Amino acid sequence: MIDKKVKILVVDDTVTYRKIISDILNKVDGFEVVGTAANGKIALDKLDHLRPDVITLDLEMPVMDGLEVLQELKKRKSSIGAIMLSAFTTKGADTTVKALDLGAFDFVVKPSAGNIEENEKLLLNQLCPKIDAFIRTNSVKCILAGKNRQEVDQKTKITAEPVIPKQKILRADPGVTREVVVLGISTGGPQSLSKMLPELSGDFPVPILIVQHMPPMFTKSLANDLNKKCQLNVCEASHGQRILPGNIYIAPGGKQMKVIKKLDGKVIEINNDPPENSCKPAVDYLFRSVAHVYGQHALGVIMTGMGNDGTMGCRLLKRQGAMIIVQDQASCVVYGMPKLPTEEGLADTISSLDHMSMEITNSIKRGMALCR
């Protein structure tokens, strides 16, 4: 699928991890580890000579750590994709969220137990799809950029125009009040949420429920980080928590989240139900419960991410008359999750990241105004 070998630089202060990661990636057809580095300074010194497409980057290193490397790559406006290797700790989770904010493409969690063979398999299964996703996404963006250079007059049209739906779009009734926003997001999510959610005003009138594909601990770090940036209250959701306007609830990593209706209002249920689409939390799982409890009064949003988690949920919401907004291809870090709902004609609105908060706000307020 990839035309030329992907050049990878492995950066880690531990000899063992440098060897493990190099060995497993060199076995993958289409990947080539072109070098290793024991700290960030050595890595930066090697970039011009090795010209890697991707670096696997440890967070905690002497001399120059992973965050400092990302800051330097950002300063250089580098197109190299950085995939972080994070420790499965609270500190590791907090630092990883900062790394994603600085432009890291994605991250994997370093195995904390098990034998070498199991750890190698786990790292391989985590790293390969993310490296592949970065290369594919970067290639598409280069093609779009090339078209823009060749067709200057069509620039706006090419970057903003969505995939033509395969089916006729069934528009939701704009006059229906929307009582909840439910949002699914994955790769590229922390950066996108950090841009979009702080733009929502402090008087936003309905609750927001979010599934961001992340492991345990990392969702709490994300919620804490977003809470510092947003006018609305952001928290990692807890079992039995009441769903109230002006609050943003993020599904905890490693658990499933759904909405249930009780006599005194709607509450969150957190449970250990099986993964869906290999995801836990899963967007489809949450959307299904929202379709059942809120029906046409929901607004579903699908943003950047790998895979197709959320498509089935959008279908269910649409059958109930709910409104759907999806992110456009040009502004996605990975155009996976929004692609199928767009092609199926499920989206009422296709929005860039820059306009997403405005589209969500307008959709909510329009329904309220028309119902008065």
C-alpha cells in the first residue's frame, strides 16, 4: 500500500527499547529504521542527515526530553511525524497530553509487564497502524496541497469540498430542540478538542458527552487539561453522575459509557461491557444509548480519527431524527471516522475544525429559537 519505504528514527534513552523497537519495525515490510538516538539532542542532530519520515519519541530522556524535541520540531515547522512512547503512569499521561498539544501525531503506551515476546507483539500492534496512518494522511495532504498549487482558482473549493455522498442527505428538522451534544473522536483528538472546546461560550445551554479513544488515566489527564482551557466545566465522567447543562463529560479510558434515564433526570452509566470496533470506550456504544434516550433531541458530532467507530451510532441517531455534524477531510488529522458518515449522506453539516464550535452552537441555538 505504501510506495516507498517509510524511514523511521527511534529515540529512547534505554538501550533495550531502542533495540526492541528497531527490531520489530525493521521486520515490517515497507518500514526501515534509519537510525537511533539516546536523547533528543542527538536525534535533532541526525535529522538533516537521516531525513526520517517518522520518529518514535520517548518522553523522559536526559539532556533533551521528548517535549523539548517537539517544541523544536514545531519551531522548525517540520513535517516529521512524532509518535510518543508513554509510561503507563499518571505523570506519563499528563506529559503525553502536553505532547499531543505540541503536535505529536499519536502515542503508544510502553508495556509495563509480560515477557519480551509479548511486549514486542504489543508494541508492534500499536505502532504499525499509527505509523501507517500518519504516512497515508500526510500523502493525502501533499496531494491536496499539490492540487492547490496547480489550480489556484479552485483552492477554496478543493480544500473545503467534502466527499460527494453516495446517498441523499436526510436533513434533520432544524426546528427541533437539541438537548445534548454527543461527540466521537480519536487520532488527533486532543489537539482538535483543545482548539474547539475553548471556543464554546460559558453559557452553552446543553451538556456535551465525549468519547475520545484513550487508555485509562490518559482521559483524566485530558479532561484536567481541557478544564483549564475551557469556559465550560470539563471532567472525566463517573458512574451515576447527573448530566447537566454547561458540563463536558469525557468517557473514562478502558470503560464503556452510556446514558440512562431515571425519574429525576438523565445520568451517566460507566461499565465494563466488551469493546466495540476494538474500542473501549466506543463511540457507537455511547451514541446508541443517546439515540434511545434523547432521540431527535440529540446532536451527534464525529471528528478526526482512525477507523469507523461512530458510523453505526450516526445511523441510529439519524433514524431518530437527530442532527449530525462531521469534520471535513481537509482539517482532520486522520480522515477515517468522519469519512463513512459523510459518504452515506448522514451529515447535516460538514465543517472545518475552525468552524466546528460555531456550527455546534448555531445548531443548538437555532432549534431553541424556532421552538419558542
